[in-house]
Amino acid sequence: MKTTEQDSRYDSLEKMGTEELLLGMNAEDRGVPEAVAAAIPAIGRMVDGIVERGGRVIYAGAGTSGRLGIVDASEIPPTFGVKGKFEGIIAGGDGAIRNAVEGAEDSLEAGVAAIASLNIGKADAVIGISASGGAPYVIGAIREARRRGALTGCICCNTDAALALEAYIPMIAVTGPEFVTGSTRLKAGTATKLILNMISTATMIRLGHVKGNKMVDMQLTNKKLVDRGTRMIVRQTGLPYDEARELLLRHGSVREALNACKL
């Protein structure tokens, strides 16, 4: 039996009080970082491969896994100022982001078609995301990506997963039984999010979109980010806050504002 489907270590949950439930969940969650740590060598190979190829990164998932991929991909433009580098696709299409689409993950052909529609090529990387490692939609996506010469990877939480046999770089975090049996939006979902954080953040750092430890290419989409960018410029240049803010707004990014100061 898949470890993600094994019985919870806890029972009679309906008889527990709120604090007992929360303490149990917290105890289970503590093992997630260690499970992710075991996958770091594979995650590193994935990041290096993405950087070397230079193309797009496509996350392909179903259910919670697909939604997590879409969330991570959607944060790349505002955080790093780069559009089109990361994209998430999900079984059942965009409607499945908010609402479950019954049976969508069971279509291998839909996964193949989704990758074909994106015109994936050898410069690209496709990462299949499936906690169980058995979603046919995700397997179909990885098979088609591999056929097209793309770099393929996967994130799953079971050993000997079918998906791991399809992907060139399997990233496996064995998180064990869930607090609520089979509810992989819990520990498996947390592990998936941590791995996605690593892949996208390390990739964008390697590609030069962080200076020191600052997001110098972030989009100035709200007052908080304008303030953050202004303070970056103040620290780097010693300019008064108001002058730094005006410089930032004139040039549109921290990087460009700092470059202007060097002219």
C-alpha cells in the first residue's frame, strides 16, 4: 500500500478536543522538513538542469498538487519580475483551480494534450506533481514532455511511484501516513510546497534575479512593495527616503534605479 494511503497513526479523531487535534497535527508536521531534506540532491539536479537548458518550467498536477504548482508559478512574475518562465497546468483546466473536477486526473490523454498545446521543446522542463505518484493525467504529461526532449522531473510522496519511473529526475519526499488517513493536502501538500519553493527560488537566484538577498526585480504592484523597494535603495545609496522612492517609481525596479545611480 502507498504510504500516503496507510492508516493514520491517530484514531478516534472525532473524540478529540481541539487542542489535542492541533497538537497531533503539529507532531506529524515536524517530520516533513526531514523528508524534504532527503530529496535535496534530486532537487539540486532539477534546478541545475533548468538553469542549463534556459527554457520554461511547466508544473503539471492534479487536485491539490496541481493547485500548489499554479500558486508557485503565479508568484514568479511579481517576486522576480519575469513573465513566462514558470507556468502551472492542472487536470480539469482552470476551473479545477477552485472546484474539484471529478475524474479529471484519470485521463492520461488529457495530460498528453496539455503538454502538446504548450509546444514544449528541448529547452523546457516539465515537473509532474502528484502526492500519490499515480495520477494518469500527470503521467501522460511527463511522457509527452519526455517524448519532446524536455527535461522531466516529478514531485511525489511515495517510493516506487509510477510517476517516478517516468521522470528523469524524481524528487521524492516520503512523508508517511496522513493525520486524516489519505488526506494528502496535509503533510504531502506541505512537502510539495517546500520543494516548489526550493525549485523556483533557487532557479531565479541562479538566473540573477536576486542581489545580495533582495528581490531587485520585483514588480511594484502595491504600496508595501514600493516601500520595500525604496528602503532597499536607501540602504544601498544613502539617499533620503523620498528621493529614493521617486527614483524607484521613475525607473520601475530596484535594479534599474540602482543602475541609474551608477551612471
